[in-house]
Amino acid sequence: MARHIIRWDPMREMTSLRDDMDRLFDSMIGRYPTERTAIWAPALDVEETKEAVIVRTELPGMKKEDIKISVSGDELCISGERKHEAEDKGKTFHRIERAYGTFQRSLVLPADVQGDKAKAAYKDGVLELTLPKSEKAKSHEIAIN
């Protein structure tokens, strides 16, 4: 079974830690930001079957037109933008905790896939990608003579 190195992004870790610390201190003193411009990365699950790699990504509140997907060999990239609601005069926000803006998730898949045969479905805020494995990535039984 081939193992791949997952790329570590220290800047994402630092941003996440900073955001967590900001939320902690803001909640301690009862202050909440009026607008949050956070870098966000949607959660995802990667499942491997005999025939395919299945990736599910949570993208609530997004339109499918705002999501881009690309695959090359064993690397997958999902990107897009979740837009902030239009600001109306007369509204007063007391909390804004949902993240908006652009995102990009790139990951190395556990096997080479056939990107040209991939299928994507988007329902109830969840993007599901079914990426068929390439023939060389599928396991084959070997008979003993």
C-alpha cells in the first residue's frame, strides 16, 4: 500500500490558533467582533473503497456555481467562495461567527484516481465526490502456483 506525505501548512495552523485565541479573549470580556474576515477551510472526510475514493465536504450556504474542483493523479483541489449577505442599512449585528470569503483545500488522495471519470453531487450543503481508482491503484489478487 502506497503512503503519501500530507503537506503541512504552518500558516493555516497559526491562523487557526490566532482565531481560537481571539474568540477565547473576546468571549472572556463579553466582546464579539462586528465583522469577521477569517480564512476558513471546510471540513472534509476521505473514504476509500475497492473501486473509488469518496470525498465529502461541508459547504453549507454555497451555490454549486461558486465551487471549483480539480484533480490530477492523486491530488485533489476544492476551492470556492462563500459570499457574505448583502449589508442592509438599519440592521444591527450582535454576532457574526460564520466565516465568509474564499477557501482552498488541497490534499493528496490515498490512491491515483481517474479524474475524467469523477462524479460530483451537491445536496443539503454537502459536496460528495466519487473518484474511481486508476487500474494501477486497484489491488489485484495473485494466484500461487
